[in-house]
Amino acid sequence: MRYKRSGQNPFAASILLIVVALIIVSGSRILAEQKDDEAKPLPSYGFQAAVSSDQREQTPEVKRQSDFEPGVKIDEYKGIAVYSNGTDYLSSHGLHYSEDGYYYGYKWQCVEFVKRFYYERFKHSMPDGAGNAKYFFNTLLEQGEFNQQRGLYQYRNGGDVRPQADDLLVFTKGPYGHVAIISDVGDDWVEVVQQNSEVTRERLQMEVKDGTYTIYGEKEPAGWLRIEK
């Protein structure tokens, strides 16, 4: 006569162990992915965080691009349109050229707007129109030197040249950087108009001290470019 062994079925126990192991592995992967996402840089070709509520009151024309579909005109500066790039700052929607063939850049990135602004407003074509936004500023140049790649004069943030309206403001931090156009200048602030940012208008603090001008922001700019001295 055979007797049944007491206790659990070995096969069922093995299955249970496998299931528990899979749950542990899956949980570890999810935690790792969350940590990776937190460590990644801001997902943008030219993203700037939204301004504070105080700044928004000072700049009533602010519009949030994520509220609009890509390609929708949401602002303009001196007759040059600013278009929404939607909710994905890394996305592009094809190449954009002027009617006579000058290359503006990817729709609707920050670079596309500044190149289109300078071309349509000043008939200025940049000798080197390629590259991410951060490369618009040449760190090897001295204050006031001519930036041959962009065909513009270059001034460092914190230097002795006051920024002015229509200057091209360059942010070099992050993997891509950001570019905007200075639209107004006050005693202790500058306002910028920009594309592919959560807000089209942003007011940044400026410190004037001992004949120098320093613009501050969430991503402090490297400096500004100007079409003529």
C-alpha cells in the first residue's frame, strides 16, 4: 500500500517561486526606468520652463504652446509669426524654407523662428545656418567680435554691452540649448519672444552693476548676437 506524502506539491511550489521571481524582476525594472527618466535632461530642442505667476502678470501676452496644435500661430513679433510645436518639444514637422530657398530650419523649433525673423525682418542670411541652438554662440570669441558662422556681432552675458530689442539671446546649457529674440528691455529685466517653449513670452531678470549687464533665468544665457554694432 502507498501512502501520500504530506505537504505541498513540489511542482506547484516551483511555479509559485517562478511567479514571485518575475514580479521582483519586473518591479526592479520599473524602478530603474523611473530613475533613468528623472536623470534625463529636459526633453527639448529649446525648452524653457514656464514663467512664475508674478512674471505672467507682468507679461500678459504669454501663451502656452501645449494648448495648441503644431503649426498654429500663437504669437508674433514685428510681424513675424511664432508657431506652436505642440506638446513634444523634440518633435519636428519637416524642413522650412523661404520662398527664395533660404533654409530656416525644422518646423517649429526655436532655431527656425530666429532664422526666419532675421531673414524676413533684416534680409539677413546666416553663413552657417545649421546646428543646434547652443552652437549659435561661439565661446572662443572675445567681447564684441564678429561671429562669422552667424554673420552677427557677439556679446557675452555679464559684459559691458547692454542688450537691446532684436538681439538674438543664446542659451547654451543642456544638450541642445535654446535661442530667443529679445523683444523689450527695462531697467532690470529683458523680455524675450520665442518658439518651441512652453510660453511664447518670458521676462528675465537683468542685473546692472558697475557698467555690466547680466541676464538671469532658469537657464542663464551665454550672451546675445546683434546684426550691427
